[in-house]
Amino acid sequence: MFYVLASPRRHHLGMTDAGLISWDRVADLRSEIGEDDFAEVVALFLSEVEETLTRLSLPLPAPALADEFHALRGCALNLGMSALAEHCSQAEGQAQSGSSPPDIAAIRDVFARSRDHLHSRRARLVA
């Protein structure tokens, strides 16, 4: 299950750390939902992404695969994970067109790097 927390916005400013995370979007989300719910939302998002990545390991028909990438992209945009959103957008297009198989390993990698970076800045996010 995915939740749309706010209108997804692409921030081209405020991109740091090789574009992994838009800290402006993270700050916007924190402001929109409040500090009390922010940590819970981040934990829920990370858990749901892990579940989605597990589903992506299963053989799925192309339309279902495209739907998974589309939902994951929307959630990534909500949480400011810009690089993950970009990878998911490319994978969604590949699944829809059948041009080449999506690189799920690359998506896992960018998610892991984004998650780790988010955790490394946790004190800043919840303080």
C-alpha cells in the first residue's frame, strides 16, 4: 500500500549528494505533515519500498511491473528521493515499451544509497 502524502513536486534546487535526495522536498514534507508524524512516515515508506522491491523480484506481467514502478516513483518523489524516482521512471517506460528489461539491481542500489543517506542525516530530519 502506498500513500500520497502531498502533491509530488520536482525540486531542481536543493539537490545535494549527487542528486540522491532533494532536501527541500524533505523539509516541505516535514512541514506539511508535522514533526510528530515525519519519522513514522519515513519508516513506513522505507518498509513499503522494501516490500515493493521484493515483489519486483517475482515474475510479473509488463503492465503490473509498470504499475509497481509508477507507484514507487510517486512515493519516492513525495519523500524527496529524486534519484530513485528517476530510475523508477526509466524502468516504468522500459516495462511499458518492452524495449529492454528494467535494471532492478540499479533501483535497489540507488534505494539503498538514498536510504543510508537519509539515515545518516536523521538527526537533522527529526531535530
